[in-house]
Amino acid sequence: MIEINNVSVQFGGVKPIDGLTVNLTKPIVGLIGPNGAGKTTLLNVMSGFVEPKTGWVKVNGETITGLPAHKRAEFGLRRTFQTDQIAEDLTLLENVEAIADHSTFENREARRKAVYGAIDFVGLSHRLNRRGSDLSTEERHLAEIAKALIGSPKLVMLDEPGAGMSGSESEHLQKVIRGIPGYCKSQVFLIDHDVDLISACCNETMVLDFGKLLALGPTLEVLKKPEVQQAYLGNFDELEAAA
Ligand SMILES: Nc1ncnc2c1ncn2[C@@H]1O[C@H](COP(=O)(O)OP(=O)(O)O)[C@@H](O)[C@H]1O
Ligand SMILES: [Mg+2]
């Protein structure tokens, strides 16, 4: 459960988030909006990279705004970045293990299970010992998701995990994302431009435009709204196809 209350962000003369209030209750929530709508900025507020000028965010009833980034991680907030953060010179296994170093586990076996389990869950067990530099774009996105699943997450936020993927790769990604709430009891907040991915994964979708809430509701209903189609003028055909 995510509660966003009157959140505003200001960068000089730009207000990428403008008095946003919204409650997001479904297991997998989508966030769409045109380029520059404020999607990544909202995710930055939630993950602690940007302090809002006004407002607060609660996750499962706990206020997370104001907590330093490491406390948010401890609480169970996880995110991926639009530009992946895979270390090129480490293997996939080492990349995921590095995240486990920041979490606490009952014992070594529990840690090992979390690391290997997450890699297996995203379908990359056969790439364990490949270096980051040898991974494809799809594999890097999946590796980022594996990292986000370590250490009992409560909320996993994915920033455009489908960018640069082909159709069949995107289908695998859909399965992975849909499986997250069952795998680790975490809510998922999915930002993407790909409305097919959003429709396939999200029970509920919110639309941001110029930092304000344009629509919120069941995904297919939201995609059919005239004001949403209008905001997406350039991608009208894509929206039509998905709805
Ligand atoms: N650190 C920053 N400093 C100044 N302006 C920023 C900064 N980050 C984002 N912006 C501006 O805020 C707006 C929203 O950006 P962003 O949240 O990245 O949009 P989206 O992810 O929806 O494409 C854009 O106009 C962008 O240029
Ligand atoms: Mg963005």
C-alpha cells in the first residue's frame, strides 16, 4: 500500500511533481506518462534520491519520506534505474551477491538461497559466471530485477525495465514481473513506456502528466480515457492496440 500525499518537487523553475495525492493499493501498479511527466522524479522521491518540497509518502503505513536512503533499503524499498547499475567487471553472481552484503540474513545458507533464488527466479541461472560486460540488454535488466529482490523487499520499483527489449524478451519480462508479489510478498511499482507491458502486468495504473495525476484505475479503463490518449498523442496507435 503506497500513500502519496500532496507531494511537490521543485528544481529551480521546473515543478516535475505538483501537489500529487494518490493511494496505490494493488499488488502491481503501473505508472505511465509522456517523457518528462515526472515519473522518474516520483520514483526518486520514493527511494530517497530527491527530497520533496512538500508532502509525504507512506508505504504499508510507514512514512518513508525523510528517511535516509540506507534506512529505506533496510525498510524494504528497492528500485532499479533507467540506466542499469550492473558492474561490468563482476560476474552476474558477484553483482547480486554485492547487494546481499547490505542485507542481513539468518545465516550463510539463507543468504545463498536468496542470491541463487533471485537469479533463478529471473531465469538467469545459466549465466551465473558471466561478466556484466557479457550480458545482453535483456539480461542486464533481469539482473537488476534479481538484485532488487534480495533481502525481503516490501516495495519493488522498476524504472523502464522493458526499454530496448524485443517482443519475446518482453514476454519473459512480463512473466517475471507478474511473479514478483508471489515470490517475495512485495508490491511492485512499474514505470514503463511500453503499454503492452503495463497492460499485461498491472492491475491498476496511474498516469502522470506535467507532474499531476491525470488518471488512476484499472489499467484497461485508464488506457481508454480520452485525456490519457490525448496526453499520449504520439503513441496513440500503441494505446489503441493495448486497449
Ligand atoms: N535533477 C534535475 N534537475 C532539474 N530538472 C530535472 C531534474 N530531474 C528531472 N528534471 C526535470 O523534471 C521533469 C521530469 O523529469 P523525469 O521525472 O525524469 O520525467 P520522466 O521520467 O517522466 O520522463 C523534466 O522536465 C526534467 O527535465
Ligand atoms: Mg524517466
